[in-house]
Amino acid sequence: MRTTLRRTRLAAFMATVGIISLIAVSCGGGGKGGDKPGPAPTTENLSVSPTTLTLAGGASAQISISSNVAWTVTAPSGYTATPASGSNNGTVTVKASATAAGGTLTVKGKSKSVSVTISAPSAAAITLEPEAVTIPSTAGNATFKVNCTGSWTITLPNPKPAWLTSVTPSSGNGNGTVTINTANYTDKVKGQTFLTVKSGANTKYLTIIKEAAPNIAPTKPTGLKPSGSNVETITTFSWTASTDGNNDKIKYTVMLSEDNVNWRSFDPIEATSVMNEEELQKNTTYYYKVVADDGFEGGKTESDVVTFTTGSTKSYWADGEVKLYEVNSDGSITEVTETSRPFKLIYTGDGYTQDLFKYGGQFDQEIDKGIKALFQVEPYKYYYYYFAVYKVAAYSKEAGMSSGATEWENASTKINTKFKCSWAGGNSTGIGCDTRTVELYAAKCFGVEYDGGVAIRTKLSWSPISVIINADQYAGTNIWSSGMDGMKMVSIAQTPARHPSSGSYGGFEYTLRHEYGGHGIGLLGDEYVYYNTTAYPYDNQSTFRYWQGIGAYANTYLPQWDATNSAWYSDYDHCNLGLTPTVEGANWKTFADMTETYGACNINLHAGSATYGVGIYRSENGSCMINNIPHFNTFSRWKIYCRIKITAGETPTVEDFVAHDFDKTNSYSSAAPSTKGATPNQKRCEGPILIDPYHKKPYKMR
């Protein structure tokens, strides 16, 4: 409605104007009736003074405008004009920016315009005396000289530090003295900034340094220990904390010397005690001091020097120290040779700080627990004397395990550990680590010594590594790490040392057997199922073929099978898994034929493995590779036995294996999630209903 009314009034007005116009024309015809002449036309005046300007960067000047009409001013790039418009006579201020290089300013009237040419002054040589000034931390000033043959300007830093209050003058022509004024400065780190002095394109910089506020150094550390004689070669250095008058955070550095002249230092720490990572020389006199440092200038204070003499004993592991694990109560086996114990197993730990490496302490206890867990199941139990088991100490700066991603760099919670073990988090059991550092520590073991080249990986391909992590978490991962140029892969099994043990076999010992005994040593594949009704992807076969080429999923030492069914066998079959749809083509056919006479448990064709429920098969319903039960199925035991024998230079045979296989009957068995390939009423081993820790749901017996 409002719009309609507005249009109506406008139409009425237009009609009125039309009538008036018509009347005017009628009255003016013929020039009669006392006509008066109209006003004479106005002449436009517009002039500007001056019409040339020379402005240094940051300088300003005025122009005068004489006019009898309205005008506008357009300034070139790098300049401003104030005001930018007006009428009649006026004054406009033109200012140049620091980088202005000249141009044309235009004053425009009604029909006329006037140009003002602006130019930057020719660059003049500049020198500053001095080129840097230092001002005390208290309020004060300093001066410097600008030597210049022309005009110059000074530009303040952006942002300007709070302690820089003013610089005067900010411009000049010819030589001049400039005063810098500053306020109180309370930081204990020197302040620094710059002034820019320009003449045309020539530029010089003056450095201004504001002295740091006075720092009170920490008091001298006292009460240094150890002292005296018969000190252990791995010992704790301790001292009484210093105090700091500024309440600054203090870091301490232990300094050690054998001659009181040449000193070596430990890494700075905030604690007041630290242990030496490397073992000290036995029966040696050492000089020892501690430096307290608050991190600011003049903030270091040394303690008095203390002396001590080591003995010949120690009660802590040194970083990188290697020991042979021995279970014989009489300690009769004191060394290992290639023939006496040919198969090397290497145990180490991550997330163990130095204080946990006391002999018989947490590191020893948890590593020993992992070693014993492996040799409680067959075939490791019977063939124990084929193995040389090594323990390697690795100091971590912090205790625990990172989490949030398997790559330590991407972890949301980062723990500073030697091997950077990091758990993916959530429902995942995945763990990653710094495999290269693990390999370097493993290479400290007898017969694996690191030679500086790539041969270490070939050596370690026959020495699987177990990394036990100082953490309370259900997780576990075995990493098969392959090298270049056809090098063998290295197995690194990772298992947290503490997590609840229950009927689901989710405790530490159970996951270690699965990851280290199954994957790491036995090179076995997983037999559990995530996708009950999903077929095994054909593309995965190429992955299996690759890993077999570098030693994993090895099926080189298989028992014989019916030659007429050889077409069912393909070289990318897992050693303990199969892709053939009938037992006649399975890797384990020899043992399936022996089920009744041998007395083994339900060796047949059972659907489901490698997370898929269809198109891939396992040999039995129950196995450590399904749900961590303390039992490897018959064919898996055979594969582990083969690897033990081959490593020892012996020939594996089915007859020898059967004669010493003491775990034929699986009393822990449970049905895997998919058993559609099994024939009803087959012979099976009884076992409890349990919760599979991988699937978090119960598996019931058929």
C-alpha cells in the first residue's frame, strides 16, 4: 500500500509540472508583453598552488585550491589527500607513505581539472652513528646521529615493543641527532628491535637492545651423593635442591670426570637425582659436580666437586645391557653357541624408566613373565633347549605407552619412550613402534651384532623380537618389517605387560603367545573372523605372496599331500590357513588323514580365517590364533616345529613331530564364529564357552 501511494503522488506532481511548462511556452511566444532577460552564465574558476611537490616517505605538504565550484581530489598510490573534496576555496594536506615513489594528484571541478605532480626526493646517502645502541633495563634513553645530504624519515617497528616509548625527531633534512626514549623493562631476556631510516630508496637500520632485567642466580647445589668408596657402577646421583631468588624453574646438569679436567655431562633435568645410563668403569675414581641453571643470563651456579671410587658390582641394568635368560636352577648353562642353542629369541621393553631396571625389579619380573608364558605351551615347552633367550634393557625417559594413533608422531597422548610404542586407541588392538630403534637394540645380542650396514635385518630374520610395554592395556600387534633388496623380514611382537586376565584369555600371557609365539616366531596367520558372511577378497592373495617371499606365512616345509589333488594347492596359501574348498587340497591334509590314528583334535576343513568367514579355511576349531587360548592347533604346532628344526640345521619329519607332540588334545577349544564348512558330528575336543577378546561376544560350542 505504501508503494502505491508514493507512485500516485509522483504522477500528480508530474502532471502539474507539465501544465506549468505549457503555460510558460504560451506566455513567451513572440517576445512581447514585457519579457525580462535571464541571468548571465557563470564562469568556472579552478586553480591549485603549488602544482609540484617533493615529498619524502612519511612527510606531508599542503596545496591551496582557489575555486568558485565544488571540487574533488584524487591522490596517486602511496599518498593520501585530506580533505578529499570541498567547494570554493580550501586547503588540502597531502601525505606520503613510507614507500611512496611519486605520481600525479588531480583536483577536479565541474568541468575543469588541475594536476599536481608529486615526486619523491632523490635518494641521499645515509650513515648512522652508531648503528646499534644498548639501553639499560631501567627507564632511560639513548641517542644516535643521522648523517644525510638530503631529507630522511624514521619508521617505528610494527608492532612496537611496549618499552619503546618515543623516537624524536621522526624526520629531518641533513644531519641530525635522534633521541630514543624507553620505559622500565622487567624481562630477564634481552629485548631487541629496529628503527628504519630512509632517504628515498636508501635505507639503514638502527638496532636497539634493551638490557635484560637483573637475574638472581640459583644457590649452589649441596649434599652431593655418591661419595666415598665401593660405589656401584650404575648408581644414583643426588643433591639438595637449589633455591632461586626470582622463583625461576631450575634445571640441573650432572658433570662427571676421571681427571677433574675433562668433563662429560648428563642431560639437564628438573629432578634432584639421576642414574647413569652407561656403566661406569670398575674400581675407578671419579669427580662429580652439579650445575644449577635457571635458564637466564648469569643464572648458572656450580656445586663443589665431590669424589667417589667405584667398586666392582652393580644392582641395575645399564641401558643397552644384554643378559642371557636362564631357567636352570643350577645355572649350568653359562654361554650359548650356534650349536648348543641355535634359535635366538630377543625380549626387550618399552616405557620402562631407569628406576625400574633394578635387578629383579619390574623390568625383570615382567620380561620373565613373558618368557615363561611362551614356554608353557607346546611345541615351545618341549623344544625349550633349542632357544637362547636374551633380555635387552632399553631406558625410556617416561613410563607408559603413547595412544591415539599407531604412528607416534600422530598420537594424541605422546609418552617419551625409547621405542615410541603407540596404541591406536578405541576398540583397536593395534600398536606401532620405531622399528629401526628396536632393531638397533636387538643387534646388541650375541651373534646379531650391528655391523653398520643392512645385514642386521638378515640376521634378525632368524631372531624374532618381543617388545613388552610398560602399560596396562589390552592390545597387541606383531610387525613384519621388510627391507630392501630381498632382505628377510623382521618380526617385532608388541604386548602391554599388564592387563586384566579373565576367562576370555585377554591377559598379558595369552596375547604374548598369540603375537610372539604365533605371529612372531611361528609366522602364522590370524584365524579369527570379523566378517562372518563376507568372502575372502581375491586381491589379498597378492599380499600373501609378497610376505611369503620375505619369510612370513612360510609354507616351504609342508608335509606331503595327495599328488592327484596338487591343483588345489597354490603358493599363496597361508601356512596355517588355506584357500582350497576341500580338505583334499588343504596344506594340512596329511594330518587330517591321521586324525583317528594320531589322536589329534578335529583336523578337517573349518570355514573362516584372516577375519573373513567365507572362502578361507583353518584346520581346527580351537587355536591360540583364534582367541588366545593357550593351545596352538596341530598344523600350527607342526609349522613352529619345522621352523625350530630348520634353524638348528635339522630336518623336520612328521614322524619326529608326532613322537614328541604332547598337546594333541585341546582342552581349551571353542568354536570360531563361522563353522559352516565343518561336517556335523565330527570328532571335536570339549571346551568352555568363552568371550573372544577380539570380537567382544560369546562363542558357543556347536
